[in-house]
Amino acid sequence: MVTYDILDADIAIWNEDTVLATIRKLAQEFGLLVKEETTLLSKKGSTHCHLGHPQYSGLLEITVWPPRNAIWIDIHANRRTGWNEAMIEPVAQRLADRFGGHAKKRNS
């Protein structure tokens, strides 16, 4: 798995509608589609989105968890492809711009 954390962002007061609007706009900027919007059962209060390429398989997964002031983007091993490997860092950096903070690759 490849993961980038967005550190030093202050999102504790963000609501789900604002988070989703921000992620949708980000996806549009990169020519991606929001394929799923949900919450992770193990992370109550989180917003979890799958971003996909319109022509290729694979996903980028963005999770925003305001109660824990946490944001991350990842690629699971079984969803890893060329486009998402090339795009994860620029998307993470833009995500950090949108939410404040900075992107840092998590050690594997």
C-alpha cells in the first residue's frame, strides 16, 4: 500500500458536505471520477471517497476524519496501476493545499 498523510491540517470543524465538495472539486481538477462516497465503519464520522480514472482500472482512496483531525490518501496493493502511482503525490499535495497542512509519504 502507498499512503500519503496530510499533516498539520485543521479540519476538526469541517462538515461532511464541505469535505465532499472539496474532494469532488479536486477530482475534477485531475480529470478523475468520484466513484464512491461513504464512511468507514471503523472510523465513525469519517468521509471516504474512491477516485477513479475514466478509462483505466485502479483507485485512489481519500479518507477525511474530522473527529481525529486526520486526512490520508492511499492506493491499496490490489488497486495499484500506473496512473494512480503517478498521480498520488500530486493529488496529495493538492489535497494538502485544499485542507491546509502538508503531504508526507507514510513509511511502508
